[in-house]
Amino acid sequence: MANWQDHGVIASIATTFPWADLNAWAGQIIARNNKFYMYLPMRRRGGNMAIGVAVANSITGPWKDALGKPLLENGRILQSGSTTMAKPIFTLPTRDSFMLSSTLI
């Protein structure tokens, strides 16, 4: 990262993910189909950890919640009371993409 430019805050929980309130960390941005997608673990209002996805036409935004709800959330498909950790997005040469997620108990 010899050459970089600070673009300030490009997304925030308050403006991008209104269903979340705290603890956003270790997000990942990928480019696909001329758009940018940000995957980010955070706390849903009410306490469960979740992974959200936002979409933008530019890597600097503006970012919008792609689903209006979590992509993954504890208590639905993960063990309740655990911590959801987003892992890298892998895109195969076939253009199929996968996200791995782990749960800390």
C-alpha cells in the first residue's frame, strides 16, 4: 500500500444498516458484475450477531443495504448466543462465489 488515498468513512451502521446497532468489524469488499459488495459482521438490534451485505456502484459508495435484513444471523441458522465471524469470499474461475462463516461458542 505505497499509494493510497483516505476517502473518509464510506459506510456506517447508522446509515447503511439500520437493523444493526454495534460491533461492525473485519468487513470485506468484492467486485462482481460491475458492482461492489461489502460483507460485514455486526450486532443486530436486539443482540444477535449477523452478517450484512451492502452494494455500491463505486468502492467509495454510496453504500446501500442489499437485502434490508441480515444475510446470516445467529438464532436462525447458527447457534444462538455465539459470535458470527465473516470469512473471505472466494470466487472460482466459473464465477461462482462462496462465503465461509465460522461461529465461536
